[in-house]
Amino acid sequence: MEKEAKNIKEINSQDYIFGYCIVNDISERSWQKDRGGQWVKGKSIAGPCGPILVTKDEIKNINDLNLLLNVNEEKRQSGNTSRMIFNFNFLISHISQFMTLHPGTIITTGTPAGTAMEMDRPRFLQVGDKLNLRVDCLGEQNHIVTAES
């Protein structure tokens, strides 16, 4: 956010955006499913950001970026921002109806189809799995799942 935002109109949402980056919205599904049914505790535990922050003027069309997640070099998730259920302007406007957004606020938008929970035989991340996330214009992230220490 470039400036504080509260109750903004959808048409003005871009006035409050500084830029975009990748956020790996890691989910801990067992915390969500097996420990009380509250989804927030399993979605908001971590979210590596980056590797770069791209200012909004550097992206020609934010509503046409390809997203990809590979696990162990196998495509797991693929999508495009044009197929988001809610576009960026709506999300910013909607969220600002419930809370004040301050400069530096990071808003995550969700993930493309293909999560393990959607699979007939879910394959959740395991220790040693290698993740590669890519988004047009925003670079890529690489992670290796490690055991809790």
C-alpha cells in the first residue's frame, strides 16, 4: 500500500497499491483439519515473499500473469490471474471495508487450482520435497521442505 486505505471504492483500488510480489501461502492442513476446524491457523503461519517486489507500473497487465508451482519438477498448480475468482481491485476494496490497510500491508490472493486437497489421492508435501514457484514478471522461489527442528 502506498497510503492508508479504508472503505475505498473498487475503481480507486490501484491508487493504494505500491507493487506485487510472490507469496508462498504455505498451508498446514493437519492444523486446519485435525485441530479444531479453523482455517486461519493453518493458512497464516508463514509466507515467504519475493524474491523481488515489482512496482505496479512495471507490469503491463496484472490480470494476465501466469502462475506455476512444481513439486519435485512435477507441475502441481498452474493458473493465470485472469481466472481469479475475485480480481485485485475487488479484493483490496472488499478488505478495506473491514480493516484499515496501512502502507506495507501485504494482501495474499490465494492459489490456483491443483492443491493436494483437491486431488483424488492427496499428496501433501513431505520432507525433502523441492518446490519451485514462478509468476510472470515476479520471478521465482525455490524451497526444500525440511523437518521441524
